[in-house]
Amino acid sequence: MNAIDGLRRTRDPEIAGYWAEFVAFETGEGQVLRAFQLGGRTATTRVRALAWLRLRARLAARNMAEQDASEAVFSWLCDRQAAVQALTYVTAGEMYLHLVTEGATHYEFSIRPVFLPAAARGERPESVVEFSARGTA
């Protein structure tokens, strides 16, 4: 079993799914001047979220004006350890972010888990239980 297969088998019951997003922003004079959401998608598994993100990265790399930026994206796509790292981060409930710079434009590829609130899981937060208990006494 490889590292990715091992990560596929673990699941946090609080995670409802995953959000993968592709954003571009332009900077100038030390600040963000404009930002554009170039795509976003929900996924039921972290592997599907990563697959969507990798597809968007591949399409973006083909359209980048600077060869260095395009090569950086393709290098990331070929790096199996980067894929394992992405899955490791979201398995731990954290956001994974990969940033590619092309001149003043920065491309941000990210995946993050989407958590269900306790009420949606059928649980009552402790503070609600305590309040109810005090209210009925």
C-alpha cells in the first residue's frame, strides 16, 4: 500500500466534504490590487478535490504567458510527494495551498475540508445541554 492509499482510508466524521479553489490575484506596491476566483468546486472526497485542482492547474499552466510559471505548475503536477502532502494536510483538517507567481499575478490552488456544524451531525453543543439542564431545573 502506498502513502496515498493509506490516506484514502481515513475519514474524519466531522468533515462533510472538501472545497477546491483556484484564485488569481494581482499585486502592486505591496498590496493586492485585484482578485479573481477562476474556479471552485465541492468534492465528496479529498482525492476528488485534488483531482479537480490538478486538472485546473494543468489547464492554467497551458495558458500562462511566462514559461517559468508554467514549468513550476507542471513540476508541481509531476511531484508525487506534493500530492501526498496535499492529502496529508486535508486529512488533518487543515487547508492545503500551492502558490505560483507569474510577474505581478499570483495563482493560488487550494483545498480545504468543509466541516458540518454539530447540530447537523445530530449533536448538541455542551453549552446548549447545560443551558437546557438549568432551564428545566
